[in-house]
Amino acid sequence: MTEVASTVVYEVLGRRAQDLDQPIIDYIVNVLADEDFDFGVEGEGAFDAIGELLVDSGCVTDHSECRSVCNKLSDKFGKHGLVKAKPTVRSLAAPLRMYDGMDEEEVPKKKPEVMDGPVLSERDRMKLERRKRKDERQREAEYQMHLAEMEAAKAGMPVVCINHDGNVSGPVVKDIHMENFNISVGGRDLIVDGSVTLSFGRHYGLVGRNGTGKTTFLRYMAMHAIAGIPKNCQILHVEQEVVGDDTSALQCVLNTDIERTQLFEEEIHLLALQRELDIDGATENSKEELTGGIDKNAIAQRLEEIYKRLEFIDAYSAESRAASILAGLSFSTEMQKRPTKTFSGGWRMRIALARALFIEPDMLLLDEPTNHLDLHAVLWLETYLVKWPKTFIVVSHAREFLNTVVTDILHLQGQKLTTYKGNYDIFERTREEQLKNQQKAFESNERSRAHMQTFIDKFRYNAKRASLVQSRIKALDRMGYVDEVINDPDYKFEFPTPD
Ligand SMILES: Nc1ncnc2c1ncn2[C@@H]1O[C@H](COP(=O)(O)OP(=O)(O)OP(=O)(O)O)[C@@H](O)[C@H]1O
């Protein structure tokens, strides 16, 4: 019935329908299609019900055009057999109560009145302030506990290093589907019922207001703490600077290739043995002691295997690759040879970034990588990431950087993650358009609801309008709500005065 009613409404309104918002049209159709609706004589009932709405919305120019439209509607509805025969009029023996026979839920609820709270005394205000500060301290303590738990969990995880043979522990997983997951910190829900698919080779920019949980999401991913992340997927989250010690910056990067380092160490050891065996003066017994029973042939054979493997894993070009990454991040040749302990935190962060780029994990997670970089390094990193062959997620507030390096945007808002195709500018435009439409739909929905509510309130106790009021109540119920546009609040810092 509603379908035919909708066709009739569009037919009668014609071009006028183009200027009407969808919720208003839906409302008109619902009211007129209601089986209890009374069109009255020459569409008088329709005029009463939707006349004001048609005039207010600008669909008709004045009341006389409105009457003619309502008349036509009544006529057409009648022709399509959509008008019910008028019930015989009878006088009421007893007063009619509007809510009789209605479900409790259908009874329109009155909005709770907003009451102004009592004015706080200075003492109460101080008390509240103290309570607030106490809560803050508790939140900070809970957050520190969360960080400690994360650290402990990370320490128990396998070290992310260069994996020359691909995934030996299972088939290579390309896309990652994380479904219906929740993340909360210190009792605060950051992501509720989140679902994300990360396609292999795409570059994601993770954006959202401060404090919404971007870093925490990356941490959970790095710990494989979200269902749907394959165990054999190597995820590296560049979060902390490298620990400073006597290792040179270059060696620190090279050490992430554990197999290469081990093969070189074994080679050095075997070559030393070979030299010992070649010394003429050594007795057979002392030679045996040195080599643990391995003869010269076995050593030569093992060395051959080592050289083949080193060749296979590109071990000889690794140093120049590592050096070029460090150079890109503004380390001069002299700096690359310096022990990591001689660098500041910012520069050690760059070494951590260089290590991650050198490892090339299946999934790279970068949190504000440009924060520690100079312009030259930022430009170099942009070029490097554009060509990155695998998947990465980067959190950054640098618009130009995001525009250059990402192919998709992950937006964390309202405890949900949404994916948008395209760079940051495209995301911003799409989002603006979406918000505008949502706001428009919200306002139009509110307008229609308010209009219906006014009618209901006005004629609630009017027995003659009972059926109209009922149909409005039903229509109001069917109409539903459009969400209002709500932005996540910015994280606010407060520096309390000491007690
Ligand atoms: N130092 C802190 N003390 C207490 N709670 C914190 C602290 N840092 C973060 N949190 C809590 O964890 C939530 C998520 O923080 P997280 O760092 O993951 O957000 P974010 O989106 O990465 O923010 P930002 O962009 O500011 O880094 C915060 O809203 C806050 O509730």
C-alpha cells in the first residue's frame, strides 16, 4: 500500500517533490497511506494533516495552492482505492481517552525538562575540583599500568627481524580482516565493535582527534592482540628509540638481519680454525682439540654453504642498503660509524626508523615519524614510503606528508574505525560532504518530527481528530531518528594549581 501511495504522492507533487527532503516525503506518504487516515471532504483532512508542512517546506507557494494539491491527493488516493470508507458518526457515550488500547511504548513521551542545578558553594566547588584531580591521577596510574603490561607482553614476543625465507610457519597472508574487536584503556572504551580490513600493499593514514586511541590501536596490532591478525604476519611498530650502547649506528641497523650476522660470525670462526690447522708446527692432538674433531674438508664444505647463503640473502649489498637509508635520514658517513649511545633521543628515534625500513616487515606501523626529522629527511622518507611494496599504517598530523604517502585513510571517531579510499584531502572533502548531508537529514528529520509533535500536542484531546493524531503518532514512530553530527571532543590539558 505504501508503494502505491508513494507513487501517487510523487505523481501529484510532480516537480514540487524535487524541493522536498526525503524524510518529509516519507512522512507525507506514511500519513496518507495510514489506514485510519481520514481525507475528509475535498481533501480537507489532508490539508489539516500536511498543509502546514507543504507550505513551510516551500513545496507550495501559498495555502490556496496547498488546498488544490490536497484535493488532488484525496482524489487520486480515492481512485487508487486507497481511501477507506468513512465510518458512521456516532456520539460518544463516555469521554474518549486517547491512550486507551495503545501500547505503553506508543504513548508519546514528554521530553524531560532540563533543570538548572543548584548554585555550588565555594566549599563544594573545591571539593569537586579535588575529586577531579584525584580521578586524573588515578587515570594516569591506570594508563602507566597499561603501558607496563604492554611492555611485558611485547618482551615475550618474538623479535621482529629480517625474514629471508618469507613465512615458513604458514601460507603468506596478504589482507588482514579484524572484526568486532574492542579496545579499552583504564576503563575507557577507545574502540567498540570495530571492524577493519587492511588490503595488502595499501598505505593507510590513521587519523582522529587527540586521545581517541590511535597509538593504542597500533600497539594492540603490534602485539597481535586483535583477533584476525595472522600469527605469521610480521608487524613492527616504530614507537621507541633504540637503546644507546657501543654499537655503531650502521651496525645497529645491520644487526636486524640476524641470519646475516650469524653467518658472518660463523665464517670468521671457521676461517680462524682453518688458519690454525694450516700452521705447520701444530700437533695432531692440539689440532683435534681446536676443531672439536672437524677436519679441514668439513670446514671447507661448511664455508662454501655459508658463502652461497650469504649470496642468496644479498648479505654483501646489505651494508650499502643500510647506509643509504641512514643517509636518507640525514646521518653523514662519520655519524653512521658513531656509537648509538652518543646520539640524542631524537637521533636514536631515527635509527629505530632506519631499522624498521631496513627490515621491511609485512606490516609497518609508524607513529608521527616526521616529528623527529628535518625537512630533507621528511622528503626522503616520503619518496621511500611511496614506493613501499607492503602495507603500512602511519599516524601523522602532517597533511602534506599524508597526502603524498597514503592511499587510504583510516578514521578513528566515535569509537569506530572507518576506511576511506584516497589521500587526506580526498578524505576531508568526502567527510565534509557526508557531514553536510547528515546534518541536513538530521535537521529535516527534526523539523518533521517537531511538526508532527506540535500537531499531536495540539489535537491530543480533540475527539474529532483522534484518527489523525493516531496516524501521526504511528508515523512519528515509523520515522526513526537521524544521528546528529557529533565530533569527538579534543583532548584538553589542564594544569591544576597545587593543593
Ligand atoms: N599519559 C596519560 N595518562 C592517562 N591516560 C592517558 C595518557 N595517555 C593516553 N591516555 C588515555 O589513553 C587514551 C588513548 O590514548 P592514545 O595515545 O592511544 O590516543 P591518540 O589518539 O594516539 O592520541 P594522540 O594523538 O594525542 O597521541 C586517551 O584518551 C587517554 O584516555
